[in-house]
Amino acid sequence: MALVLIVHTPDGRIEPHTIGDESCVVGSAAECDIFLPHEGIDGRHAEIRLGEDGSVLLEHVGTNGGTYVNDRRVDRRVLAAGDIVRVGKCELLLQPEAGRGVGSVLTDEEEEAFFETKVRLHRTLIQRIDLRRLDDAALRTETERTIRGLIRELDSDIPPFVDRELLAKELMEDSLGFGPIEDLLSDPEVSEVMVNRRDRVYVEAEGRLSLTDKKFLSDDQIVNVIQRIVAPLGRSINEARPMVDARLPDGSRVNAIIPPLAITGPTLTIRKFSRVIFDIGDLVKRGSLSWEMARFLRLCVEYKRNTVISGGAGSGKTTLLNILGSFIPTTERVITVEDAAELSLPQEHLVALEARPSNIEGKGEVTFRALVINSLRMRPDRIIVGECRGGEAVDMLQAMNTGHEGSLTTIHANSPLNALSRLETMVLMSGLDLPSRAIRDQIMSAVNIVVQTQRFADGSRKIIAISEVSDAEPGEFHLVDLFRFEQNRIDENQRIVGDFSWTGVRPRLVDLLRGRGLDIPWGEAG
């Protein structure tokens, strides 16, 4: 059967390519069947071939750029008529030659039959091999050999439309890898993977949540994936310890919770560690803030204003903290304290500390607060607390008030005023026996600037306010907005449109610097 790939190139050309019984290689090398000498395409980028049952199999064979089908990155994929394959900036549309059909189009019933075939083979596999042998180096070889043997043994029971190579690959991933979420974790556009239950897997990409078609074979498979993640770290998950936090080797954060606490079944959340390091210019280009706001925040860091970054989950707090931390002069000693290491600062004079949970025996825990207290004994010029969430707030505030100006932290709060109120609550959580007025005075003398971030419905993240703490009303929290974001409308692409503006209030920092002989041209900066 012959098929046609309609190739759309970045320069506007449209080229048809016929695929016969032989495999077809796509790439930027001259010897490729489909020669695409364009940016982002490897020499041998992808291969397309026909299966004996008439299916069309796409396989990514490159080493750098990805191969995408309908905007989802794939390693292997059975194509259907109408699928759009993207390599670099080129798009390839699969369609049958006139008068012919594409045998790879699977109906809903065939998709369900494929899934049931995997479940049946997986059950047989775990009867023959103990997949929990996490430290067995020979397990992968034995598993692959057994899977291929099972496929040959049960070939007559496997529907003819099922690609045997694809079936073997997915069974390997289901058995020893991360199962159906393996491809999601390798997709650079996916920032978070959320398994609500075995048949409800969501992802966040470009700030938006969407339900995928991925399914786990069983609840036990999810638990096995969790065990593979946490076992190398000396931790486990079971009914006695049904919750666990961990980190993948690439830095991605993992949280898992299983029954009886998770009523609908094992739940897994993976927040992927971004390998892309943003700078302040990237945030301006993305519309997260204005150049005037960026310049003011840089002044705040360079001239040691204690700054709290406030916002909801996923609003960009850690990204902004990393960028502001990069503004600290290289001559200063920086200590970072995090619950799970996410910061990547450029300074050489840097010590990074990370809290440690207890091991399987319940021993060895080093708390976040203990690290904050210890950081004060390490002669820091600046302390960066990844996220302030408990009793460590009192130690951080004391540091800000006793010679560690210019320190930074983040906090979960919905407004600048709410951020200060949450700090007050955290100080009370530390057991410090002080009246509320005294605690508020300490907070107001320690914190200078609150930066409020927000994630909008369109997935964009913006700084919606930069506020300055004022002592105009002793014993009460008082903030003055210096910059604001005002939403004007939603455009035809459902994107938030608005303006960043200076409120007209001159920051105290300007007067402080002028008192030191540094004249900031605030008319230009604000």
C-alpha cells in the first residue's frame, strides 16, 4: 500500500512524498528519503515504515530535536490518516494515495482491545518475573526476553492490527520504567504530570491543564512506579507510610499518596525540573513584567532590600526567586535553604542546603528550620529561603533584622497583605510567646518589598503588584503599591491583555540611595 506525506516547509513550499513498502527516513542529511535541510532537524531525524498489517509506524531516531504528532512529543507512534507530524519547523500531513485507505486508523473498540491485550500480557509477565527486584542488574534483559517470548507464544490471541514492536516497547515501559507517563516525562513542553487515578492522567503544558489519553494497567503498577522512584533514596511507601516526597535524578519533585489516604487509588504528582534557566529579559518578553519593574527589582536586590515573593501554586515564584538571586553581587557569600533543591544560581561563593526527611527506619531527618538556624552560623551575606512555610519564619525574620539585609524568600499567599499575615501566623507556629503587635513590628522592620505573582486562566504568569512595607501605622500591617498590573481584555486567542504601570509613589529606596550620594533618575526608572 502506498501513502503520501504532504510536507509543508518553513519557506512556504508544499511537497508530496510517496511512501512505499520500504521504510522512509526523514532528516537534514542529503541521503534521506525526505530531505529537509532546516533548523532543528537532525541528520536522521525520524523513520516512517509500513507494518505487515498495513499500519504506519513513526519512530524518532534523532538525538537532539523532538518529533511531534498533533503537538505531542513521541518516540514511537502508530499514525492515522490526518495526523500532523512536526519535525523542526516542518509539518508532514499523512494521507492515503487516491482510492486507498490507511490501515492504521484504530476505532475506539480497537484502542480498547490494544489496552486489554497489554493488561493480559502484563498479568502473565508478573506471574513469571518478580519485577520488584529493584537492585537486580539482569532484570531488564530478562524482562525484555520474557516479553518478546510472550508475544510470540500468544501471537494468535493478539489482534492483527496491534504493532508487535510497539506492544513490546510499551510493556517494557509499563514493567520497568514509568509506564504510560514515560513519554510525558521526556516531553519538554510538559511541566507537570498528575496521576489522579490509573485512568485519569493530567499534564500541565504552557500553564494549561489537560487530560491525556494515558492509562496505567492497574493500581499496583502505579505503586510499583512510585517504589522505583523512592527506593534508591532509602524510602518506601506502604500502608504504614502512605505519603512520600522524593526527587528524580534530574531534580524533578515527586509527591505520592496511596490508599487508605487516597480514596480513588494511588496518586502521583511530578513537577518536572526545568533545564532552561530564564533571565529577567525572558520574563519581560513573555509579558510577566515591564522593563521598569525589572530594573527596580534589580536595584532592590543589589542594594539589599529584604524581599518576599508571594503567590499561589504554579505562579512562577521559584523562577522569579532564581532570577532575583542571580542579581546578588559575586563578592557576597550566599546560603540557600530549600525543602527540595530547585534553585540554580550562578554565584561561585554559594552554599546550597537541602532538608532531609527520615529514612525507612524513621531516622536521619534534618528539618527545614534546623537548616535555616544553621545557615546563620555560616557567615552568610545573604540567605535565600526557598519557601517559607512554618516555624522557620521567625529565624528568617531575625536574620533579616540582624545584618543579613537583602535576603529573599517565597510564600504562598494571594496578596501582599495576606503574605504579611501568613508570616505572622508562621511566627506564632514557632512557639514564640510574643503579642501580635510585637510580631507585626518585627515583620515590618524586616521585610521591605513584597512581589505578588499570579497565574492567569490563559496559563500566563505575571507580577501583578510590587508593594513596599510602610511603618506609617505601628502595630498594623501597611503596604503601598509601587507597580500594578491591570487587566484590560481577553484577545481573540483567549490571552490576557493588560498594562503594567507605576502608581506614582516614589520608593523609599530612592531616598535611601540619594542619602548615600547615589542619585537614581526615578523619572526614567519609574
